[in-house]
Amino acid sequence: MRNIVRAYIEKQQLLAGDAPVLVGFSGGADSVALLCLLVQLGYRCIALHCNFHLRGDESMRDERFAEETARKLGVPFYKTDFDTTAYAAGHHLSVEMAARELRYNWFEEMRLRLGAQAVAVAHHRDDSVETVLLNLIRGTGIRGLGGIRPKNGYIVRPLLAVSRREILAWLEQQQMSYVTDSTNLSDAYTRNFIRLRVLPLLEELNPSVKTAIARTADHLAATEAIYLQVVEDARRQLIEEGSRIPIARLMKYPSPSTILYELLKPYGFSRQVADDVFLSLEKESGKMFYSPEFRLLKDREYLILSPMEVCDVQAYTFSVEAVLENIWRGPIELSFQKTVITNDFNIRKDRHNAYFDYDKLSFPLTLRKWKEGDWFIPFGMKGRKKLSDYFSDRKFSRIDKEQVWLLCSGENILWIVGERTDNRFCIDKTTKSVLVVNFFQQK
């Protein structure tokens, strides 16, 4: 078994060099085998033991045994104590999840403190098989069917190449003792139920079922790597600047609904919401979908992602004095300049500049968001136009509308900032003074 583990470590590139290896050491059969094997393979090991104080005297028995076994092997030993029940209650976790979080947090602290290359934990092939079945029962995608990973950051699992039966046989051969966690003998926990009742039934159908499932999990793990590469390629090709996903290009992918879910998942969208988005693609535009921090608009040709925004201030006012201070920086950046009309006065015709007859203005000016019912008289026209109609003509998305700012004089709209001014305030033959407003950028 030592040769199998050595080969697995080399194949998976789990350990290398002379830096110490921390070993999660409960004193159970798996961790005893792991520590002994790594010592025999010449690694400089340090044993780490967690006492979760969940099993009374049995927890203290395990601690004493782990410390004594480490001493016999000549391995440095560190231990820590946790009030796991209190931590679970305080963090709204199950006891099992609390113990896991406490354990791995402490492992990482010790890795940094001791300058270790990795933390080895004693998951074996049977654990991986149980994980596959557990995930399958709960419902999972391809990620849940690849079993336990040999390496996850600094956590390594050198025993995934061997079974529990092989571990026990090797310990007997080595005449190494170990302790048994009594909770492992109860089928009250789902994982134990799979181990003690489901797998034995499956072995009646196929005595090599664990090996078969493990082999299938290896194939699926390789398939997952290919799948994730395709997803990343799709992410680079589909998510355009401004977080827009072109619907037509998305639909050319095989299984576009799955690709869409993978694209939306990093933004916090659930599978159910992603499925709802996909069903909306052939329907009318304008529907909005939400995750905790993002929103997604189904527009005509694009799915448009944007962060959720909370804006407490809905309007800003500008007195005469404020306007003459020239530059204002808020949600957008504006500059103001009052100038007198001269023969060489030049008007720059672009959407970032607006010109108003200063004497037609009522102060203070207001910068605000648009609301239903707003109207203006577009420059060069005589009749009113609702902003909602203007937005429709310009094919504004819902998000585009939400990003619009209006510069107003009293109740009247002066300028849809960056778009179009109101004809009532334009420069004419009687104009003496002009207010020039420049729009610099959207923040």
C-alpha cells in the first residue's frame, strides 16, 4: 500500500520538497494509517488534533491516544479545543458543519504559522464513493459526481487511491492500533446510512461496486475539467463589455440553458432563476430577474447584467452660486459655465454639451431621475413628447432608463442628460447670456 500511496502522491502532485506536512490526526484508523505512511515515505510530518468535545469521555480518550501515538512515531503534536455546540448555535450551523469549519480554519492557521507545504487529511476511496452517492441522492450537477478531489488549495488527500478495507488490513499488518468513533457505527447520519446500509445492498448486486463507482467518478472528474474549459471559453466569448450576453450567440451553443446557468452562477443567480431566464428568451423584452446583488434584464437582443443599486438621494439641487462654481461631481459629473453671447460664439454639437438661454431658467436647477408621466418638448420640435415614448423610440432598455438623469428648471425638463435638450430653453435671437452645461462621464 505504501507504493500505491507514493505513486498517487506523485501522479496528483500532492507533496514535494522538504517543507513540513501537517496531518489531520483524529486517532481513528484512517488518520493513523495516513500519518504512518507519510512518516515511512520520508515526509517531515506534524500531527494536528482537534477536540470538539462532542462525545464526553470518548473525546478525551481520542486526544490522549492521538498524542501518545504521535510521540511513539516521533512526530510533533499540536492540539486544540473547540466548544463546537456553542459555535454551531452562534453561527446557525449544524454541529457537523460547525466542526468542519472550525477544523479547517485551524488547519490553515497552523499551516501559515508552521510554514507547512500542505495539510494532509485522511479521506479514502470509500469516502469518495459515499460522497458521490450522497450528492446523487440530494441532486447534483456534474461537479458533485466527480467524488472528493485529491487536492483543494493546500488540503491534500493521499489516501484516495486506497479503500477502507485496504487501510484496515495494512494497519493489522503493521500492528498499529487506533480508536473508533462510536458515532460512525450509527446510521442516524445520512453518510453513515449510505455506508452501513446502502453500499452493502449494492455490493449484493456487484461485489466490486465501490471500485466501479470510484472509476466512474474519476471519468466524470476528467469530464468536468473539459466542461469547465468550455464554460470559461463561453464566458470570454459571450459576456461583452458592460456585462451583456447576446441572446442569438448564446443559442448557438449546445445546451444553451446549461451555459446560461454557468454564466449567471457567479452573479448569485440560482438554477431555478437561470431556468426562468432561459424560458423568457423567446418572449417579450423588459422582464427583470434578480439575485441578491445583481439584476438581469431580458432586452430585445441581449441579457443585461447590472449590480443592484441603492440610491438614497433621488434629486440634487443647484443654486445660482453652485452653478457658478463650475464643476459638480455626483452620480454623474457636470460642469457649468455662464457666458455672454458674442459674434464668435461657437456651439459644439455633441451629446455631452447643452446650451440654454440663461434668462429663461428658474433657479435652483434640479438633477433627478425620471418618473412616469414626465414629458418635454424635444429641441427643434413644438409638441410635447412623453419620456416613455422617447425611450421607446430610442430603444432604451429598462436599465438604460434607470440610468437616465434629468436636469430640470422648476418642474420643466431642461435636458435628458447626454441625450436631448428641451426646445423651450434653447438659444434664440433674443438670447444675451448662455448657460453651458458639460456632461463628462457616468460614474
